[in-house]
Amino acid sequence: MSDLESVKKLRSTTGAGFKDCNSALKEASGDLDKAIEILRIKGVSKASKKMSRDANEGLISIFGDEKKTSIIEINCETDFVAKNDDFLNFSKEIGEINNSVKSDLDKLNNSKMRNGSTVSQNLIDLIAKIGEKITIGRLKTIENSNLKVFTYNHSIVKDNLSKLGVIVSLEFDKSSKDIEQFGRQISMHIAASNPMVVEKKDLKDDIIKKENEIIKEELKNLGKPQEIVEKISLGKINKFKEDNSLLTQDWVMDPKLKVEEVLNKIDSKSLKIKDFIRIKIGE
């Protein structure tokens, strides 16, 4: 096999650049297997050097069915790479694997991909090939036999890959056109309104405490007396709870209504919003 043919075969096997393949073959004295190992070691080194950078671009992958659906964030440094075919293919396959392991990050990293290598090894190889920091970010699976999962992708790049993804689960006894429509609409509402929780009672105490401290500090800086600070801050914190709880948000389809009013109008006393997650790249 000529030197050029060896380089071509090594490039085809590893996806590395011509210069790196040529250099690895020389270091390995023409041994392809050794050259592959050299490139992997160099890939790990290159990847570790890039991990200090910011990775605020990327894609959201949603995969599953109406009973079990998963969402995962795959980050990179630039939008250009987010549209790269290698990155797109990696993200799509990662989404499928993530659903099969129910968003268990350790299991995901150790899962084999179609090429026979683990997710973590493919990630290192992709970083070395593309030349950007790539990381696996937020991930979650919603699963329950008594629920139905609805999804929404905003700013779709390809197939089920987008810049913003939502999965939401509803619980009900019997399906209807109204429930199906509500499921689609509530997922779009969540994408637009970005609630923190389903109900006000679900807001964590530390979040409320922190927000209250910020509100009071702002009012004090305006020179308000203490008794006025306490009164105004109470109203503001109640508004904060309403704005960040899904059921008390203004319905995006008709802002005159609250989400809970729309839900209560549907002819199904058993209908409940059980869980949701919203992930947007860069947030």
C-alpha cells in the first residue's frame, strides 16, 4: 500500500485531517493500527485543551414517543459547527441513545454508537476533527404509562434537532380533540413563556428568598421607607410567583385568560399538567 493510500485509509477510518494522518503514519512507521491509536491519544490532548472555552451554541435533540420522551442539549462554540453534518449526525444519534438510557449521563457516555465506539470516545474524536469544544449539557426523560407526552421544537435545524425544545406530559382519563389541541398548544406556550414550575407551590424557597432580597434591595436604593418596602415587595413577590408558574401565566393564545382557566374549560376533570422541561441553547 502506497503512502498516499495509507493516508486515505487512515482518514476514512478516523475522520482526521490529511496532515494529522500523514504525521501519525510516519510516527507509527506505516502501521495503521498504531497510527489510529496515536491519533486517538492526540485527539484526547486536543479535546482537553479546548474544554476551557465557552460553548454557548449547539442543538437540542428530542426523541421518543407519547409514553416516553427525552430531551438533550449538545453544545458547541459556533452556530457554523451546529450545522455541520458530523455534528448533526452525532446529535441525532445521541438523542436516540439518551432516550434508551432514560437520560442517565453515565450510561449515555458508556453506550456504544453505531460505529462501535462509546459516546465519550466519539465525542473526543468529534472535538479533534471539528476543532471546537463540544459538550453534553442538560438532559431529561419524562416517562409514565398514565401520561401522554407532547413536544415542540422551535427554530428547527434538521428533523428533530432545534435551538429550543419542549416536552410536556399531561395526565387524563380519556383523550379528546380538545386535549390533543391543548397538549400541542401548551408545549408552544412553554416555549414562549418559559415558566419555572407548574404551580406556585412548586417554586423552591431559596429562589423566592433570593428574588425577595433583590426586590427589597432595589426598593431601599430608591429611598423607600421600611414599611413601604415590605408592602411593595409582598406584591412584587406574588407577581413573580404568578409570572413563573405555568398555571397562573397569561395564555399566549389569548392573554386575557390564564393557563389554568383554559385547562378548566376543557371537558375533562381528570386533565392535569404533570411535568415539563424547556431547554434553549444559550440560556
